[in-house]
Amino acid sequence: MEFDELKAVDAINNSLAAAGRTPYATDEVLNVIDMIWDFYEENGLLDIESDPDEDPDDIEQEVIDYVKRMLHKDKEAEVMPEDVEIMVKAEMAYEDSII
């Protein structure tokens, strides 16, 4: 399967709702997804040569911290810091579901 941004947005918003949090507008969720993929790119995780044995769970907290930092810098972002962990985990779960 191929990565579908709108399905990823749905997965993230469904996870937020299941946790009793308010879902976000599509643009806000796409902003977080872009930040996650920026982290992957900056850390060489999108390279063909990247280590396939590297456990993505090992980087989960690094991604969460990165997204929180980037959201703090983005003064127009509406995503609450307490929602970032749910959003990152949901996006990573969506990625795993399409492998």
C-alpha cells in the first residue's frame, strides 16, 4: 500500500477522539505529519541505505520531542503539546499498517 495523507489524518484524529481529545483540522494534522517526515529526512531515515533493522520504537520519543520543538517555533500552529504524543504514535501506527 501507499502512504495516503488523508487516511493518516483520519487515523490521527480517530486516535485523538478515542483518547478524549478534540480532533484537529486537516491542515493542522498535515503540519504534524510534515514535521514527522522532516525528522525522518533530517536523520537519514528515508535513505535507501538506512538500516532496516533499526527499531522505529527506538526513535518514537525523539520524534515526539522534535515535533514539540517545531510546533513551539510555529506560532500559527494550534496543536496542543499534550496531543503530540498521541498524534505521533497514531501516525507511526498508520505507517506500520501499510507496510
